[in-house]
Amino acid sequence: MTRLGGGRHGSGLVTLDEAAARAVARAVPLPGTAALPLAEADGHVLAQAVIAPRDLPPFANAAVDGYAVRFADLAAGAETCLPVLGRTFAGEAPAMLAHGAWRIFTGAAVPDGADTVVMQEDVAAADGAVVLPAGIRRGAHLRLAGEDVACGQEVLPAGRRLRPQDLGLVAALGLARVTVRARPRVALFSTGDELVEPGRPLPPAAIYDANRVMLRAMLRRAGADVADLGILRDGAAGLERRLREAAAVSDLVLTSGGVSVGEADHVRDAVLASGRLDLWQVAIKPGKPIALGSVAGTPFLGLPGNPVAVFVGFAFLARPLLARMAGEAYLPPPARPVRLGFAHGKKPGRREFLRVSLEPSGDGWVARRHPGEGAGSLASLAQSDGLIVLAEDVVAVEAGDEAPFLPYAELF
């Protein structure tokens, strides 16, 4: 990997890190909480930490099918023969254990006094007794009460975006509801006279609106409530009015298209007519024309028209902004190094994102670049696994170099 020497390259553009910091600074955590049943809580952000009201597991139980015994009843360094006193299945409460063994099954509560479980595969059973091998460890195959979670322990912090495994833990503790924060309300537009809704006839020189479909899905994965307001045509007057109407009923206005420098790109003027712009161009590829500001006091983010630029801009600017609004304790996913199967040169001063797929190769994985390199190639996103990230000071990489890789699955 070749990096730029001789100091920082000045591009005159806002860096991605600075743009993300400005986006987060503009966002304010939303007020309001709600107690949701677990069936509705996936993807919501916890407003209050979850404190365990009881031990988990709530009682000592067997980790395997076998026999519960008292370690003190086992002979030291020799086999032990014990009578089988009874049996317990999961959900049954066993009796006190006297001198002997108790047939037990996975998850069943062990009898009072038992402190060790011997796997059924390790014993010989006959005529109402079992022969236990020598060398059994005290406490073997026994799950103690509170071993997983102790009563009073904080198990999930405030700010956690709830995942399926989190909800499983809450349910195991006997809680039916969690207190979550309000979800950001996002007004979503596409802009452009060339756009047509999918499913309708396609006139000459028109294209289907794919960006809004993709953004709607990404917004929902990011935990937002979406008001899909359709396609805004390119007339400046109507654009300003629609933006103001959307700003009045949402926490964020998000658009795609119309933020470049062409004569028909009216979004900038429409935003300035009723708000402000904090930045206009970001030092990334793809996705340089990105507008961040506000409309009538509501945060505004204008993404480019090319689909790959939309995807990148949303992942690294909209995602942390929405997390801040939702009160989420969000950290950008860490990139991991992978070996490159291609060479690439780039201009210094911009962070560049390359679409790649991972293939097994020898003792690891190698990243292969998708042949669709343009910012308009939706196929390159759908047919790849993630992004290679080349820093601002990198000017060239060669096959065999290592570079940071971000899987799509970790971005949303």
C-alpha cells in the first residue's frame, strides 16, 4: 500500500470524519419513552438499563443427562456404586438427596444436597444401581443458581439497540416489557423529473426510483419510522414548500438526488430558502455531493442521486445521526484487514470505498473487486459482500496488500 508523503494533502473538501461529527452534533436525542412488550421491541433503543430481578438460572440444574450425586459419597481414586433413588425431568421439583444417585435430565433441578452430575455415558447402570468411574470432578456438569446472571445485576445498558438475543435474555429473566426511547421520524423524498415509481410503465429516458426503496429499508434497519413522501419534481418552488411541510412533522428530512451542481439540481436553493447548509461536499468517493443542514429548524440530509453514493452516504453519515437522535450508544463497526486480489490507484485527499466480494484462498480470504465500478451500479452492491476502505493519504494498493474491509451486514 502506497501512502502520500510530505504532509497532509489539502483538497478543500470536508473530510468524512468532520462531516459525521457535524451530523451528530446537529442531532438531539429525542424525548419520550414507551414500555413495549418484548414481541414489539426488536430494534428499539433501551431508555433504561435492564436489571435482573432474579438469578439466572433460578436454581441449580443439570447441564447433561445423567446422575446427580454428592461428591462426598464418591470413593477417592476408585469406582463408586450407588443406588438410584429416583428420577427428575425438567420442570419437576426433586426431593432431598440421601446417600445414592438421582437420575436426572438436562435442565432439571438437582436434588438438595447434590453438587455433581455424572454424564450417563460415563456410568454403568444395572439392577437399580449405577457404577460411577473414578476421577469425577466436584461440580461437574452442574449449572449453579445465578451462574449466568445474578439477581440485581445490570444485564443490558441504556442506549443498547435491542437484538433478538437481548430479548431472549430479558424473557429468561421473566420480564414481559422493556422501556425504550422514541424512534426518529424521517421524511423521505427522491428528487428528479426522470424518476418513475416501480411497477408503472417506463417512459423513454426515464428510470425507476430505486434509491427511495433502498433508503426506506436502510432507515427501518437503523430504527427509524419512515414517512415515504414519494418523488419531488425538479421545480424549485414546489420543492421548497414540500421540504417545509415535511420538516414540520418529522425529526429528519432525507432526500436523494438534486444536490450536485447542475442547472436542474434545485435542492440547495430550496433548503437555503427556509433553512441553512452546514456543508455541501465531502471528501469521499463515491458520494462527494452531500448536503447537511436544516429546513425550518429540522435537520436535513441531502444524499446524491447515484445509488452507490446514496448507500455510502447513508452508512457513514445518516446512520450515526439517527443513532444520536434515538439515544443509541453507537460505535461505527470496526473494519478488519483482508488481503486484496487486485491493484488500484486513487487520488489523495479523499476516502474511497470499493465494492468487493470475499473468496477463500489458502489460509485466509481474499477480496475481489466487483467489475461494476460506477457509482450508479446497483448490481455492484447487491453482488458484493462489503467495502474496502482506502484512507485519504493512500494513493495506490497492490494485489497482496492488506486493506480495511467493512461487511455490509455490520453497517445496518
